[in-house]
Amino acid sequence: MDYREKEEFAELSKALGHPHRLEIIKILADLPTNSQCMVSNIVDQLPISQSTVSQHLKILKEAGWIEGRIEGPRVCYCLKDDVFKKYIKLLLELKGNDKR
């Protein structure tokens, strides 16, 4: 794993460092394939304010977990394609080839 990949892995991992962000990832992962979720749908499922949800979404987006699309007055979010595969690949590279 080169330095750039380590930085990417660290950013992805850091973004998962809050229970509400983990729950947002779970909400988006449970969507049917090629579906998106409006912020209001996420807010309805979490015990936090819309502004706090938006802050968590911003962190997840900047780290590369999610992407958002503006549709009129609302923003819809989804997981980035293959982000889990990428994260698992980086995690396995960090572990190396040892079979412990």
C-alpha cells in the first residue's frame, strides 16, 4: 500500500468514527440498487437535527463514502459506487499477506 492509498484509507476510516455516520452509511446501504435518499428521509430515521445530519453528510461526502445530487430544492444522497469494495481492499492491503 503506497502513501496515497494509506491517506485514502485513513480518510475513509476517520469518517466512520461516529455512530450517526455509521447509521447514515447503513441507511444508504439498505437502499435498493441505484436508489437515492433525501436528507429528510435520513433525518426521520435519526434522533438528531437536520443541521447535524447535514454536517455528518458533508464529512461522509468529503471522505468519499457518499455522493449527493441536487434535485430542485432538495439534495439526494447515495453511496459511491464500489466504496465498500475499495475500503475492504485497502483494509486487506494494510493487513498484508500474512495468514494469521
